[in-house]
Amino acid sequence: MRSSKKMFAICVKNQGCEVSLETRKLYQVLQDPEAEKHRQIRIIDESGEDYLYPENFFVIIELPTTLQRAVLATV
């Protein structure tokens, strides 16, 4: 069963993906167990679509529920 809690990550590296990712920016993460097996992470990027990126481009962070709601309300 999937958690209803949203996941977020900060981009810390964007080599080769400068158009799609901004360093030091917060991104929403979509769970993708198959991608995780290959050390990738599914991110909703600057295009507004979800794509796979190397997991070492990001640091997963946990946001309080009230902050999650505020962030998601801006999209």
C-alpha cells in the first residue's frame, strides 16, 4: 500500500540536465521501485512532467505536512 505522504528532494547536481533541473531547488518525487533498483529517482522536473534522473543528483528531505500542503498548492 502506498503512503499518501508526498516525497520531496533538493537537487544538488544537474550536469547534463541543466535545462530540466535547477540546483538547490525543491522537486516532488514519485515513487518508482523499479527505478530505485537502478539507482534512479522519478522527479517532476521543470517541464512539469516526471522523468528519471540519477539518484545522486538529489537529497531526499522530509517536509512537515503543513509545508507539503503549501508547496503543493503552488503547482
